Amino acid sequence: MIPGPAKIHIQRVSKAFAVDGRQAPALVDIELEVAEREFLCILGPSGCGKSTLLNIVAGFVQPTGGTVLVDGQPIAGPGADRGVVFQEYVLFPWLTVAGNVEFGLALKGVPSAERRRTVTRYLDLVGLGGHAAKFPVQLSGGMKQRVAIARALANSPAIILMDEPFGALDAQTREVLQDELSRIQRVEHKTIVFVTHSIREAVYLADRVVVMTSAPGRIKQVFPIKLPEIRDRFAPDFTQYESEITRVVKEEVAKVHE
Amino acid sequence: MLAETQPRRLESAPGVANLAVGSFVSSVPELMEWGLRGSALPRRRALTLRLGSVLVFLGLWCLVSGLVVLLELFNPIFLPGPWMVIGAVIELGAKGQLWVHIASTLERVAVGFGTGAVLALGLGLPAGYFRAVRNLVEPVVELLRPIPPLAVLPLFIVWVGIGEGSKIGFITYATFFPMFLTTVHAVRQIDPLLLRAAQSLGARPTQLFRRVILPAALPEILTGVRLGVALSFFVIVISEFIGAEHGLGFLINDGRNFFLVPQMLGAAIVLGLLGWSGNEALRLLERRLLRWQHPG
Ligand SMILES: Nc1ncnc2c1ncn2[C@@H]1O[C@H](COP(=O)(O)OP(=O)(O)OP(=O)(O)O)[C@@H](O)[C@H]1O
Ligand SMILES: [Mg+2]
């Protein structure tokens, strides 16, 4: 089912957190390959370890067992090859929109003329062309998240990790940003791991949807989404996927409430 | 029934008092909001109000000291009118002395506060970021901090003599603690997600420090610096009371020795003006550096 060579290989990754002096497992034996240019969505009940898994791939958190390989090499901490978009609109408030977008390029010492071109390109891509000189406090939530996406893209990482990036947005803005992300991916062809609670969002965006079990998180089932690149949220096969995945997710959510 | 309840109500007078206090306190957020929204006052009106309050104060001062003279309440030397104070200041200025005193006070403040700031930032930034450094430095600071700086002034004099060293050291000592503590706190309150975001954009440790930790901690650090400047002017006077030949604190003490009340008040007012200008200058700097907080 994997369309290309594995870009990310999550190899038997486990994670336990010390809670009251005891080790509480959060992730158990996660084995997952993400292909180059693949859009992978992760679904699962709250607290099942989705963020933990993403943080391990980002290099923020060390797994207790297993390794994460990127291009066959074990990762060593966070790095510019894996861009991250957080749920909490994490922008540098003291930098303008342009300053935020060019942050990674400035770190690399890219000359300013080239930086400006890149900033313009990605701000246009996320539909914020006229807002380069604004500061984050002047933006709405949706605009902030667009800037965060532009910032991640402008640094041209091969991989982008997104943890519920649209989770805090209203339904309309959310669908607009889904459309934009889907359009951007058709241009940029990143390898994306995207955590979400919305099954609709997952089916709309993903090449494959991974459903995790309730805590401690394991992989329960993987759904390849065989839908056209440009998707229609009301097409019968779309809703078919939606209800199929909903059924599986519900089984796990029910376990949490038992 | 009614007759019974009434006296009880009277008995609960303390409760009523509490209520009154309570209602006053509950209006504090309201007051604060009012104060915070104060800046929305038209600029000209705000300026008029400020000028007005200064003039009213001067007017009252004139009135009271004038009444003292007119009604011969007590020796007017105890409460000279503003004209006499201004006269004393002008006289000192004309003789060229005032500038010497101002300069030596400012020099002590600059060196003492500057050293305090460098030490506070130099220790506070790493102590905020590295737990190991914090565990090393903080216990000592916590141990020394509750000692009022005044209590160590005599010690400084014993250790480094009565000259410039003890005066400057005293300011450094007094200003170090608040600036150190605000710096540590400023770094510790940085959202860890900002660090993660920068790291996954490729920031190496030195870049992280310069491009994220410093700017993210800056607002609170500046508040601490402002506190430090205010404190410098606060403590410099005391150290200039002892064994100084120049400085505004010396002028005040000198005025006391020779019963020159206008000179005492004049020096105090000049000190107040200096402290105020320092604070205003820092606020201007703050507004420029932190424009991102209130752009547009
Ligand atoms: N730093 C930590 N220390 C201790 N326990 C942690 C830590 N981080 C996460 N956990 C625990 O690990 C489990 C998984 O947490 P995680 O945040 O990965 O869940 P999630 O699937 O992202 O949930 P949600 O959908 O609510 O975001 C939870 O039980 C959580 O309490
Ligand atoms: Mg999460």
C-alpha cells in the first residue's frame, strides 16, 4: 500500500512516563512506515498517545523503546528536516509575520533578498499576501495557523508534523484551511503526519488513516484512502470511508469510558 | 419576630463593616480596568490632568507655607515655600556646585546599577535556563535576599572603606536581587513550545538563546531593570549620607547639619526628577523594544 520508499520508519517505538514513581505505558510497540510524499493521518481517543508519538518523531521526546528512522538514519533530537505545526498557534510574537516565516532561513544564513522571495511565495500560498508586516497579536487564530504553516513550509523540510493544527478553529475556517492544505500538498509534496480528532478531516486529507487504540496506544487499524486527489466531502465513497472509520474509532472511544 | 430580628442586625455591625470593605475591594478590578483604560484618554486631556495635578500640589504648598508666614504659626524655616526651594536650587546651579553633586550621584548610580544589572543578567539568564545553575545559585540568593540592603551598608564600609567602593557596591548589592529574580522568572516562564518551534526550524543552542530566549524574556527583564533603576535612586541617598563629599544625598545631609531646609528639599526634588527621568527614559526604550506588544 505504501506508494514509495519509506521516509519515516517508526520502529517498535514504546514510551512509558514515570507517574508517581511507576512507569505508566503511553505507547506500546508502534510499528509504522510513512512513505515519501505520503499524507498520513492519525486518529484515536484522547490520551492514547498521538501527541506523544508525534513528539517522538519530532525529536522532542525520547522513546523508552525502539527508534525512529528518517531516510534510514536514526533521528537525534529535533531538526530542520522535520517541520512542526502545533495546535496552539506557536508564533514568535516579537517577530512580524514575515520575520516568523523567514525564521528558519535566517538561521541558515540565507541572504535577505532570497528570504524575501521565499516569504512572499509562501505567504501568497497560504493567502496572507498583504499581512507580511503585521505582528502575531494582530492576527486571528486562523491567520496565525496559516503563518505557522507558511513558516514550516518556507524552511523546506521534507517532513511536516502537525498535531491537531486546526483543532481550535471554528468549523468554517477549519474547512477553508483543509482545502488550502490539500491544495498546498498537491504543489509541495511533503511527507506529512497529521494528528486529528476529526474523521472527516482525516478522510479529506489523508492517503492513509491510522486509528490507534485507547491508552496505552497501539495501532488498531490502517485505512488506505483510495479517493481522488481533489475530494468531495459529500461523495458517497467519502461518506463510506467516514462511517467505516467512525465505527472503528467508536469502539476505542467506548473503551475509554468503560 | 420583627422585633427580634432588628437588634440582631444591629449586632452584626462588624458584618456590615466587612460588607462595606468587601464592596470596596470588589470594585478594585473595576478601578483597575478604569486605570488600564486610562491610556485611552485623549493625549491632550491626559497631559492637562497631569500638569494640573502638579500645579495644584505646588499651589497647596504655596498656600500652606504662605499661611505659616502670615499667621506666624511656626518658624517658616521648617517649611519654606516652593519659591525658596527653587531659589536654593538655582543658587546652587549658578555656583556650579549642583552639577558636581548631580554628576557624582549619577556616576555612582550608573556604575553601581550597571554592575548590578550585568551580574543579575549574567547569572539570571543561565540560572533561568539551566536547572543545575539554578540549583547552585538560588539557595545563596534566597539566603541573602531577605536581609535588608541597609543592614549590610556598614559591612560594606568596613570591608571596602567609606569611599566610592562601598557606595557603588551598596547599589549593586541592593539592585542585584530584584533584577536577578525577575530575570530568572522571565526565562522560566518562556513557553517551551517556542523553544520547540525554533529547534524544529533548525536553531542551534546559541541561536536559540539569541533569537528566542532573549527576546521572549525581554519584557519581564525590562520590568526588572526599571525596578533596579528606581531602587538605585532609593538607596544612593542613604550611602551618600555617610562619608560623602559630593552627591545629592550629601546635599541633603549637609542641609540638615546647617539647617538649610530649602537645600534639603531642593536636593530631594532633583533626586526625584532624576529618578523620574530615568524611569521615563526606560519606558520609552521599552515601548520601542516591545512595539510588537502594541503595534499599529
Ligand atoms: N510529560 C508527560 N508526563 C507524564 N505523562 C504524560 C506526559 N505526556 C503525556 N503523558 C501521558 O501519556 C498519555 C498520552 O498523552 P498524549 O498527549 O500523547 O495523548 P493524545 O493522544 O495526544 O491525547 P489528545 O487527543 O487529548 O491530545 C496520557 O495518558 C498522558 O497523561
Ligand atoms: Mg494530543
